[in-house]
Amino acid sequence: MVKPAKMSLWALALAMPLLAAGVAALKPRAQPQSLPDTFWTDRRAAARIEARLTHPEADRYRSRAPAGGCPVPAEPMPLGPLARMEAQQDWGGIAAAYALEGEWNQAASFLERTPGSPERDSDLAAVALARGDHERALRLLDGALTAKPNLTQALWNRALVFREMGLTLRASALFEEVAKRNEQGWGREAHAQALALREATLERQRQWKAARDATLALMEDPKAPLPMDAARQMPGTVRGIFYDVVRAAASKERAQSLLPLAKELDRLHGGSVLTDYVQRVAKRDFSRRSTLAQQYAESLRAGHGVPDALLDRARLSGDDDIYLGALLRGRSNATRDLQDTLARIQKTNDPWFADIAERDQARKEILEGAWWKAEQRYFGALQRCRETTVSVRCLDLERRLAMFYGDMQRVSEAEQHAKQLWAGARQLREWDLELNALEILSHVARSRNDLGSARAYLEEWMARGASVSCYWPHVQLAHLHYQDLRPEAARRELELAAACSDNPMEPMFGATLAELTRTSSGSEDAAWMRAISAKMLAGPVVTKSDQVYERYLEGRFLLEQDRSQGEAFLRDTITRADALPRGDALARESWALAYSSLATDAGRAGEFPKVVTLMAAQLGTPVPTRCALAASVHAERTVLVALGPKGEVKGHYDASRKVAFAHADSSRLVPDALRQTLASCERVDVLAWAPIFGRTDLLPAELAWSFRLGRVSGPRPAPAATRRLVVAGVETPSLLQLPRLPTWTPDAEPGSAPPDVLSGSDATPSRVLARMADATEIEIHAHGITDPTLSGASLVVLSPEVNGRYALTADVVREHRLTGAPTVFLAACSAGRTTALQSTEPFSLPAAFIDSGARAVLASTVDIPDAAGRFFDGVRRRIHSGVPAAIALRDERQAWLSRDARAGWTRAVLLVENAE
């Protein structure tokens, strides 16, 4: 069929006498008719797309400037030629014809019918670009260009993606590569695009640097002209430096000479704050202030923090502006000096400093663990900032929010604010903030497994910031290539990083090196690893977690050189990490990576029972003897071990994965031979750590299975002690802008006590946690927040406390003991998702509930419909009747699927059980 709208073109043709003759083209053995000479000419003439297509006729160069400067509506496409292409099964031609018209949905449906090839991927990338899906476009184009580097259409389309992402210097370089191929028409346009993008980008840099240098010159040369034009073009850049210029003024006359610039900035931003400030400074006693101002200026020239002695003198002198400047630059004691900073900022009554006050208070709240207060503070400050004229200060708040959410692994929100920063920095021509944004965007993209975008942002940073650092982008790219299973590219970048003069030989270099030795080795690898280990253990402050991580890196490296010694180091890593608090992220990461290294290495050696023992030890659960699957992934390596109903062992090891596990189809991870081993089991226990933990398609939906984690901590509560807690009707915080969920009213059950219901404003985190303590069943019907690309630990949104706290998170749940050994039902959208790139913990809510004493947890790993409450209630009733949780879930799911084809989401319900 030509159109996926379930109507064949032949059905249309039968209604159109003019196309009746085309029916003959479908008769068997008939010679297909050629297309009219004008078909492709007309398509190209009407084309309004920038992307290039690989169909030869569609890729002939055409000018896209509409006649008269106004868009010309596309003519209806003639159906006869399309029907003839259908008869020839020329799906690529039909797709190209639709794509030229901008009918991307139609084009995509036909491209999906064509065989896989670099050309197909390039065309599908054009579709993704038109839809704004830059992540998919880059992934397709990277694959196409890897397979066929000379595919010019893919190179052009990649340049377009970079341009749309704002990565203009890299886009310019890619267009220049196209231009060098001297294709008719395309070469000339590619060169014009490259030149325009490069010049526009570098002009922003020149303007920013000129404004910055001209303002800084005022501190060096009293005769330097006031940068009035720069102030008009880039008032934010000039104003940011102007405060230091005034602080460094060593005489009354010098201060007064700055008044014209102060007045111009006030005119641009509104008010008279700067004029009043300069006039106040000019009235100060410079017989005392002059020396202080000179010392302050000298500390700025040195590029270091302000010395404590100068800070003390400034405080005692009464020159509050110098003291505030010193406080803002001396960040080592930011928490101790917070009240002084806030007091001085309040006295200035200057909106420029308002966000700094909020920022510093938010930092303190984060350190105290009250992140929800910091979140509200940042949002309030951003809203107020947007009502002022000092736009550049709002960008700093966007930066802080992006970093804040990134640290919390709330990657969607982090990306949103990072993109606001990126767009605003370019609009205001704040070059240094553009570099900040690129760095943050790269980290955020990596966190959500979009490694292609992460590389793209880094490449743009390299094109702009080569003078800032040689080493940093190369080692970051090396690690990204390793994560994306491109060891050759990772090795190239690592060697470039090693050659940089600013190479500090830090742990990320060591982590990448230790992994790459599996597939390739260099003559200097051992020397590099020794240098990194020595540096990690020789610093002025070496923490125990640093020591654990160093031990892991050395063990990981040695495992490929001397297996027994490498194993010993990795087991020592585990022992040392176990002795440290679980909240020590670096030690926990070392612990998890040591386990996955040992497990996959045992698989490589064919020691499959050892794999099961290692996985059980990692999960803190008894070693199973039958009906179990142990699974571990470490980069390109996978090991799986199935234990059949009679304890028979079947193992599988594979080291050939070419796609990062985050993008792998885990439904095909377990080979058929292992599935057959498990097929006759009544139910199967799965032993797996991140990133496999949480993958609900690991085994077939027809099989009853669950993830195992931890040990049961007490006897099952007696039936008389059963207590059911239901959380529903939550009033979510307005700042999250979440829709109200339908009211959920639990059904009464004969012979059972009525459920304990928390709803409305009563459903706060503290009340929910208190009521959960001795509950034997817990149901939570609420919104879940997580990143849509399987990144970030989930949280459930509850009603806010008086202090603003609203989230039920995994870390908070882990701090509370659940003495009733409850079965937990998380009927929240995506509450079961885990952090895909994080190997430290399966840090989802289900794992946290198990750690706290829950017997079993059910949660969805995808967004769920309103009817999900009934599904979870059905599972609960089956469990009540005595059916094991895994079988209850399987049976209820099969019942729903048999009744409603739209119930596919039930396959994504996760079950985690404690060992009994």
C-alpha cells in the first residue's frame, strides 16, 4: 500500500478515471511504465526542505528560495506516478517524493519498508531532523557515516543537525567538508553556509572579548577610554566587570571619572543604582580606601582568591563594596560568611546581586539536605529575575538550576534549563556562558544516554575553547567513546589527552585506560596507570573512598595482565567499600564495578557457578539452587547463567556487543537455549544489577519471574496484623504543573479492616513515611517524575509539607525501616525506572523499598493509564488469595492482555522481591 492511512492508491485510482490506465501496471509480468519526465522536475521545483535525500533524482540541486519571497503552496502530488512506483516496489522513490513535499510521516512509513543501509539511515535522519528529534538524527547519521564515510548526503544532514542544535562552528566545519567535494550547486551553498555560520559565531566572540577587554582595561590604565559602545551592545558583560573597576578606583577623581559609564548602564538597565554607587564611593575617605582598593585590584590581577587578610581589612574599614567583592571571590568559606554576604547584598539594594544571595542560600540548603527548599528558592529567584532588566543574571540562575537538577539525576529538568542557558547566552552574546552551557549540556546528554549529542556538544566546545584547555575535552571524548563501545576512537582521544601539556593524569583518564586494555594496549599504559595511582594516593587530602577507587582502577587494569592479582585487588575493593557508608558514592561505584568486572571475567573463563555466587553476594541474597537467572553486563561484555528446575546450569558469555546497553534490545539478551532451560519453571528469580536491573522485557511476559534483592528480615505478619495504607488524591506543588489525577477510592474487602487512606493535603512525605512504618500493604497512586529516556532515579510527587518538601525519593525511603514487611504497589507513572548509566545502585524506588524491609514491590517502568489502579488491585487480590507475587502478576497481566490490546503497558510492570 502506498499510504499508511489504510487506503491503497489503487482505491483512489478506481475513483479517478484519469488513473484507470495505471491498473495495468499491477498485472503479473507487465513491464512497469516509466515516470513522466516532469515528475521529479516538478517535485524538486516545489521542494522546501533543506535536508538532502539519497535518491538520485531527489538529490539534484535545487534552489529553495520561494518565488517572490513568499512560500508557494505545494501542488497536489500526481497519484499515477506514485502508483507506478508502488507497482515496482520502489519504496525509496515514493519516500523521496513525499519528503520533497515535506510530507515526513508518509516518507518515514515508506523508508521503513526499505532494506537497511547507510542511505536509508541518512534519509531517516532527515525525517528525525524535521521532527526536531536531534538525538535520533545524530545516532542514525553517526552509523551511516561510520559505514560509509563518503556519503555526502549524510554529512550535509549532520551539518544541519549541528546547526539546529546551535553548534555552529562544528556545523561550519562539516559544511566545508561538503564544499570540498565540489558537487554542482551543493558545493557552493555548503561553502556559503559554512562562511555565514563561522562569521556569525566568531563575531559574537569578538564582541564579547572586546567588551570584556575594554572594561578590564579601566583597572590597568586610568587613561583608557570608557567603553560606552560596548556597554550599549553588551551591557551585562560590561556591568559584571564594572563593579570591580569601581572597587579598584584608588582616588576620588578616578571614581568620578566612571560616572558617565555608570549613567549609561543605568539608562540601559533602568534605575540609578550604579550612579548612586559611584557617587557613594567618591565620597569615601581615600586616604584609607586607596591602599585597600589597590590591594583588591592586585588580587584580581593575580587571578587568585582574595586573601583572608584583605577580607578582614575590608570588613573593618567600612568599605562594604570592597568587602562584598572580596566575599564573593573568596569562596572557600562561603558557608561561614553567608550571613555577612547576605547583609551586604541587602544594603546595596541592587538587583544585580539579588540572585547571588539566593544562590548562596540555596547552596547552604543543599548541603543541609533540604534540596526542595533550594529548588523553590531557585525558581522564585528566576521568576523575580525575569521581571527585571538584568537578563544576564537570569542566565546564571538557569545555569544553577541545570547543575542542581543534574546533580539530582532529574535529567529532563536539567536539560530544560541548560537549553534555556544555551539559547540565552547566544542571544546576549555572553561567550563564556556559551562555553558553560556546552559543558553542562554534554554532561546532561551523557546522563540520559544520548552519547551522540554529548559528543556533539563536546566537539563544539573543542572548536571554541581549545585555548582554555587541551586535556579536558579529549579525556571527556575518550570516556564517551568508551561508553558508546567505540574503543578505537576512545584510544585515539586518550592518546591526544596524554599528549596535552595540561594533562593532570586524573582518575577519569585512569578509568578509561583501565577499560580499554581489554581490547587494545599501548606501550605506555602501565606507566600511565602507575602515575595515576601514585597521584591519587599522594594528594594533600586522600579520602578512604579515593583509596577504594584507586584500588578498583588498579584491579580492573591488572585483570587483563595478571588475572589472579587483578581478582585479588577487586575483591579487596569490595571489602574496603563495604566498610564505608553506603552513601559514599565513589566507594559504592567502585564496589559495583568491581563486582561486574569479576562476574563478566568469570563468564569469560566459563566459570558459570561462580557468576551466580558473585551476583547473589552483590545482591545480598542467598545463592539460588534452581529456577534462577543470573545476569551481568560490563561495557561490551555480557554473562548470563540459567539454573533449571533440577539445578542444571546453562551459561552464556558474549563480548561482541557493538551498541551501548542503554540502546540495546534487552528482550533479546537471553539466548533461546537459556530460555528453554527456564521454560518449565513455575517461577524464576532473576539476579541482576544495574543496568539490567529494571529491564522488564528480559524474560517473556508469559513466564512468571521477578528480580531478587536482599534477604527477608522477619516473619510474615499474621493475618490479624494486616494493615493496608492507601495514598491517593495528592495535591501536587504548583511549580511542577502536573495535572490532577482521578480520585482513587479503594474497595472495601469483607472481613478486613478498612484501609488507612491518606489524601489531599494530608498526603505529605512525612505523614506517608510515618504511616508506612508498620503497614503490611502500601498503595501509592500519584505522579512519578523521571526522565523519559530511562535516566534518573524516580521519585513520587506527594502533597507539599509546610517547608515545601514534596518528594518521596529512594534515598529517603532507604532511611526508614518497614517493620510490617509490606507488599508495595507503586501506581505512579514511571516510579520503577532506574538510572540507566549508573552502575552504582539500582537506585529506583522499588529497590529502596526492598532495602527498607518490603517483601515485594510492583511498579511501572513506563507512563501508565488511569486504569492502572484496577490492574494493581487485581494483582493485590490474587496475592491475597495465596498466589505467589510473580505468578499473580503474570496471570493478571495475561488476563488484561487477552481482554484489551491496549494493555501492552502491563508488560512494563516491574516486580522486585525479597528473598524468603
